[in-house]
Amino acid sequence: LGKYKSVIGLVLAYTLVNLAGQVMPSTWTFFTMERYGWSTSAVGLSLAVVGLLVAIVQAGLTGVLVKKFGNKKVITLGFTCWTVGMFAFVLASNQYLLYFAIVPYVLGGIAGPTIQSIVSNSVDDKEQGNLQGVMTSMVSITAIVGPLIYTSLFAYYTGDAAPIYFPGSPYLLGGIILVIASIIATYSIRNMADSRKSSIEELDQNFVE
């Protein structure tokens, strides 16, 4: 039961990660044009940089880090980088700081695949289909809900009726979601490790008896 709870927690963390990840594709163009006065070409250049960095991370950096440091440390590092990058978007006072913020934000992408790998390895083969179906469904939901939330938030805090002018509000929410996901993931991984340790100790005890 403890292991089952841990898997549920990691699936929830993975869902929240994907929800937070919707902020950039949903609002990046609006955000950079509004706050920094970027042209369409400047926005395109920034997205090209993001795409290049994402390709580097996905090309093998995640696997290398997992082999060297283990899943738990990689997830912790990923969440830390992602959260720092998200909050840095909020605080970046100029476009140069914004570019610096892109680096930790993209590096945070190592957390998602690592969580997915842990979840997949924690269930039986016969349950893989159901698991993947649930995770795919949750990600699909975030792809629908996320843009609605973030664009509405951006529109409100850049509109005339806003109590304060705050174009970075979607990224602040994204950062908060990542903090929550980090807490859930950390607790779930710790609980999973304790459950496995208890199972091993129980097997050892039975062997002795």
C-alpha cells in the first residue's frame, strides 16, 4: 500500500510539472512583447535558444546525470533548476537576465522524464498499459487547462482592471506549482524508499525464521 501511495504521489507530481510547463508555450510571446517590447523576430530567436537547450538536455544529459548521481538527486536538481528559472522569469528586469533565466529553466527538464521512469519501474508489466494511459490523460488535461489559466492570468494582470501591473504573474503561479510538485515528489520518493527497505527487512526476517 505504501508503494502504491508513492506511485500516486509521483504521478501527481508529474502532472503538476506538466501543468507548470504549459506556462511558456502559452504566454511567452505575449509576456516578452509586453514586458520587454520584443519583436516577433526576437521572440523567435529566444524560442530557438530554448529549443536548442532542450535538445541538448533530451539528447542524453538526463541519462548521464541519472547514471552518475541517481534518480533522487536528479529529480531534486531538476526541480530546483526549474523553480529557480521560473521565478527568475518573474524577477528578470531586462532581457539579458531573462536569457540567463532560460538556462536553469530548461535544465529543470531532467526531472520529468526521471519521475516517469521511476513510476514505470514501480509497477508490474501487466499494469504498464493502465499507468501510461493515466499519465497520458493527465498530461492531456494539463495541455487544455494550463493555457486557459495562464493566458487568463496574463490578460487580467496586464489589463486596466488589474490591481497591479504584473505581466510575470503566470510564471509566479508556475513557480508555486513547481514548489508543490517538488514537495510531493520528495515525500513520495522517500516513502517509496522506506517501503522497499521495510520489504527487504521483512524478507530477511522470514529467511532467518
